[in-house]
Amino acid sequence: MSYKYTVIRFVALFLAFVMFIGFFPLNALAKQEEKEIERLIYVIEETMKKNSSNKDEVFELQIMLNRILECNIIVDGLYGTITQGKVEEFQEKYKLEVTGKVDEATRKKLNSVYAYLANIKKAMVRVNSYLNVRKGPSTDFDEIGRVYNGEVYRIYLTKENWYYIKTKSGQYGWICADYTTGNFVEISIGKQILTFYLNNIEILFSPVVTGCVANQDDTPKGIFALTHKSKDTMLMENSLVNYWMKFYMGIGCHDAPWRTKFGGDIYLTGGSHGCVNMPFIQAELLYKYIEVKTTIVVRE
């Protein structure tokens, strides 16, 4: 239940209670007001039962669906046919009753799957060129492959300062954790997603809008580091943002108060001037935990 609806209901219940104990005369007008209050409570409760009742909740739902189903629907807080279709896809995949509605069983499953995915530990390789993969957790073991700078791998096991991973070729082996980082940001242009890892755990999965392709304002790709962050910053295009996180020349991540939609293919014709636009809450969380020099990788 959102804060807005909680306040409305509290006020409505309080007024109803006051009239009931006699502080207001129960004349015809008061009784009419009491009926109106009861109607208001009913409308609020019924509205909250609908999937489209709370834009923030639908916004969150769309982010979860993108994460779990690895899809790229526009995140706008509106429960339309595309979102409903993805809910049905989720329900079918996890053997739930396919209704297209987020009932209690669906919500519980969404939360559990999302939590599981978020808690998968990952590490980014940070070396000048490549890092050897070995048969065992020591340099005494033979080399069986290589991983490269900026690549991200799931950590299956940890032994002292070694990680057991699965390489892109499907080979399992050990890499030295000393040449990796657990604090990093990944930005996918194609998926329009920003993921932030802290201590190897995913703490943020956010839809974004990157540079406009049609205007040739593409967000630069590569491996960068956060160089500066500040609050209440005026950008070059005369846009005031609450959270500014710069990682390359005049390019950075920031909230975009002028946007109500994120993700999807917005960036193709309605993208930014090159920056990574984020929803306010997600930008606030990133700003709170990201530190200067944190690695930021922008991929196709």
C-alpha cells in the first residue's frame, strides 16, 4: 500500500470514527458525508486490488519482469497489454495460474525469484589485458583458459582469494580474486538497463534511457570510472538534476525529472544527449552507494 493511499484511508477512517462517537451532529448532511466516506474507502480498497492501481507498484513490477524474463519492456508504471502479457509469460514459466493479474501467489513468486537473482554473486575482471583461469585455486595448477578485462562472471565457489567461475566458452575453473572487483556498474545499451554491484551483490537493477541514436548522440561504450558526483547540478543542456554522476567528459548518470518512461527503445529516437537517464529513486540509490573511481562499463 502506498503512502498516499495510507494517508487517505487514515483520514477517512478518522472522520468516520469522529462522526460515530458524536463529535459531529448526525444530521442528514453528516449521514450523507458518512456514506461518502464509506464509499471513498470502498473505492480506494477496490482500486488497490487492481494491477493499475498504483503507478509506483506497476513501475516496480515492470522492472522485476525485465530482470526475471530478460526482456526489455518500457517501464512507465502503466499496466497495459504488454505488461499483462509478460505477467502471463511469468505465470506460465513458473507454473502458476495464468490470469495476467498479480495475485498473491504471483507476487510471492516474483519476489522470491527476483531475490534469488539479485543475490547471485558476480565479479568483474580488472586487469590490463587478461587473467589466467586455472584447474584449481592456486598458481600451482595448470592454466586452462583466459578471461579478459571488463568481463563479468558469476562466482560459484570461493576459496581463500580464488573464485570458481564458468567462462564464456562453458569451461569451469578458478581465477584469482585479487584481480577482480565486486563494486562496479554495468550499462547495457541494447537492453537499456543499468546494474550496480556492491561487494559482488546486485543492489540495483534500473531501466535507463541512453544517448539518442537518431541524433548521433550515442552514449560512449567502453570501460570507465566514476570521476565526480554532486547534487543539484545544472547540466550543459540547462537541465537541473538532483543526482549527477560523471564518468566520461560531459557524460554521466543522472535522474531525469522530465521523463516518465524508461527502457525499451526510447533511446533510438527520443534518447538523451549522451548521458544515462535514470528514474529518480534508482538514481538516488546509485548516488548514495557509488564511490568515485568505481568501474563503469558501457556495453552494446
